[in-house]
Amino acid sequence: MPRRIRISCRDFSVEAELLERERPQTCDAIWKALPLEAELEIWKEEVYFDIPVRIPPENPTPSTQTGDVAYWPEGPGFCIFFGRSQPLSPVNTFAKIKQGIENFRKVKTGDKIKVERA
């Protein structure tokens, strides 16, 4: 069974399934770093925050889809794409949110976010 992470912010939480076949090194590094807590920032239709993890590019992609959870090597950052935004530079997309992604439309820069093992 695939590993999952829980992302909590404001009054909601969502789960994301790790994409271990596509980016196993990224998934392992993020998993080992959990839990993570931070103040988030908004850029267009993306939530992101800095994380204390260094992972090299792993099958990086210059584009994302709604619900993608990615690691941005240049940050280093944890990114959640909840709309049409695209990353500034290629990212390691390592998880997918299938339900509840629309909740991120109500978050604001400075809100607290927590990522933990589900």
C-alpha cells in the first residue's frame, strides 16, 4: 500500500499519496523529514514553504497539475499546486492530492501548515 502524508492548514486537512515509483529518492527524503511545520506563502495558485531538506533534481518536470505536491530543489521548498500555476523552475513532483485541493484557495500567506505521516 502506498505511503500517504497528511497536510493540515487552518480548519482542514487533506491526504496526498506518495508517487514512489516516479521519484523514490524524493519520497524517502521527505518521509524521513516529517513532521514539518511552517508558515506558508502563496504564489499565484501555489502554496509553498521552505523545508530543511536538500534533494537533487529527480526526474524534474517544468509543469504541474492541480493537486500536485512537489519539492522545489532551488528553494529548497515544499509546493502544493491548487490551480493553474506552474513552477518557476523544474520540480520533483512526489505526491498527489485527490480530494480537498480546493481548500487551499482560502489560505493566506503567513498561515501555519503542518505535514505529517498519515
